[in-house]
Amino acid sequence: MQTTLFNVNKLAIAMAGLLLAFSTQAAEITLLHAGQLLAVPGTKPTKEQTLVIKDGVIIDVLQGYADTVTHNQDDTLKIIDLKQAFVMPGLMDMHVHLQGELGPKNDSQKLRMSDADVAMHSAYFAKKTLLAGFTTVRDLGAKAEQIYALRDGINKGWVDGPRIIASGGVSVTGGHGDVDGMSPDLLDLYTEKTICDGPYDCRRATRRAIKFGADVIKITSTGGVLSDTNTGTGQQMENDELKEVIDAAHALGRKVASHAHSASGINAALRAGVDSIEHGSYADKESIKLFKKTGAFLVPTLLAGDTVVQMAKTTDVLSPAIKEKAIRVGGDMIANFKASYQAGVKIAYGTDSGVSHHGDNAKEAVLMHRAGMSNMDILTSATVNSAELIDMSASLGTLEKGKYADIIATSQSPLENIETLLNIPFVMKSGIVYKQD
């Protein structure tokens, strides 16, 4: 009995020593010296601050430029000198499509590219987006298996890219989001299993999308500019279909984003309880009341509108049906966004990149500024508001103790010149530096 007890005690001592070794394992601590620090967009920047970063998380924010902090003997200290820079949280884009870009070869690419090709293309665009200073994105339309794999690969550190909140799409037959512009045989081949008709079928489609990995549900309550049909941009999903999708998604803990151009489709989605409206091109007075009543966000995507207007006027890439819609809708988006912003609608930053070039995401900020949005409100929309939209305010959106070290730096203050965001020389995500020019 004594021998057994002795062996148990030896095992306990050995385990305690092993646990102690793990608990004192050496770590790298980064001290980031910020000349100007916008820790919480919406508040005044501070000067001469030190962000203390460990294991990808901000563990302290200190006044002055600290050269050391209390740490374990085996820890290493690294200093990043951004004393001449403006430092702020990483930007977020709440509406991207990482699997492609609008261009003259889209039709042939769809037929020629394998799923593996699409995945590689997506990884390339993801890296461009990250290096542009966008450390978190919401992808609202992609081949499900490939975008979920990219999301998971980035999270595991296999691939460099922004943190991805990936959607599953639910659309009605023949509506925006369903496949179009192909021969009948190819239409059948490319039709997704989350295309639905009627409220109960749309409930099924929503549950299927979540089952296969969707972080958020994307619906198309109205027609779209880039659908190669003349079905317009009015409401296409019926009220009962919208309600079933949103209720089913919410019941399974997922938010819903609705592509919507016409006022009727915007208002129907808002009444059904949607969490964000994408584009919102023809939001009216009722829309504004519903936005403010429900707390839903508007994701304006002005860059997409500007891109398709220019493309329609100067190239032959777009079909006649698309050109007409592009010029009409794209030309109207700015005025309607301005009205919504001035009325106090909550704005989350989104570009619809994939229509525009990936890596050009900051051009949205320039367009928002030209429409009358203050620079501080633009930065807030791309940080604090976006984090709230994706329910990640506890870990993203500001540079405070306990949050991910998603950090960008610019040579000038974007509060003074918003165009400085077009060239971001320093990008850190989860404590890892991806760009330092």
C-alpha cells in the first residue's frame, strides 16, 4: 500500500512540474509605440501611447512610450516603432465577394475554372484585401464549400487573409441570386440547393445553408443590377418567404443580410426583422423609420454603384439589360445614402468588392466622404459599427485591453485626409504583422 501511495505522489509531483513548465512557457510580447492612437473610433485620438500585445491580444494600453513591461524571465520583448504614424483598429468590410472580380472573362472562367481554381483565386483576393488594411470581412456570396474552407484555413493559419464571416445564400427561383444568362442545361447544372419557393421551402433552404457552415444568411429581397435579365430591381421575395428565412436563421443563431434596392423590398425585409440592408439604393422615409425602429444597419456599397456606372458608360463588358440597370441604380445610390445618413440610420462599411477590384476597398471611404459623411463617422462605420453588426464587439472594433490586436497605421491622419486610407503601410492581424512598409 505504501509503495502504491509513493508512486502516486511521484506522478502528482511530475504532473505539477509539467503544468508549471507549460504555465511559464516563453512568450513574445510586442510593445507598439503609436504617435497618434485612435483606440476607440468616435472618440478623440490620443498621443504617445504604447499598445502591449501578447498571444495576438492587447493586454494593456499605456501612456507614453514604454520600453519594457513586467514579464516572465524567458519572455522576449519586441518593439514596433510607429511614433510618426496614426494608429487605429483594422478596417472591416461587411460586403465582399472574394471568389472573383467583375470582368469580360467571367463567363469563360465559370466554365473553365475548377473548384480548386476558385479556392486558389479566393485566397489570392483574400491576401490582397488583408494587405489593403481590411482585417475582417463578411463574404456575402460565394461557392459555399470553397469559402468555408478559406475561412477555416485562415483561422488555422494555413493561409494569409482577413477574418471571414461567410454567408449562405437563400434566393427564390428566377430572382437575383439564382443563376441566369446560360443555356437551359447549364441553368439546371448551376442551380444551388438553397434556391427556394414559398415560405416552408425557404425555411428548409435556410436551415440547409446553416447546416453546411453559414455564419450569416444572405437573402435577395429585390432584383439586382448584375442579374442578366430584365426582371428589374423591385421586390422579388414575398413577405412570408422573408419572414420564414429570418425567423429560421435567428432561431439557429444566425443574422440575415438582405440585398435590396427598391423601397418595397427594403421595407418588407426590415418589417420581417432583417439585420442589415445591403445597397439600400431607394430607401424612402418609411425605410428610415424602420431602420431606426429595428436597429438594422445599412451597408451602402457606393463603390459597387460607381464601378458599374463607369463600366456601363465606357466598356462593352455588361449586357444591355445590365447596363440599363447599372446607370439608373448606380447613379441614384449616392443621394439615397446621403438621406439615410443625415437621418441617423446606422451605417456599417461595405463595398461589394468583387464588383470592384479587391484591394481597392478603401475607395468606398472616399465616396462616403464625398456624399457628406464625416471622416470620423466613416472610420466608426468600418470598425465599431461593423463589429456590432457581426456580434464581435467584445473582441474587435477598438484597440482596448482584451481585444484582438487587429491594427493598421497610416502616415497621415485619415481624420484630416480620408484618402490616406488608399495606401496603408502597416497591417497587423491578431498580433502578426503582415505589412510594414
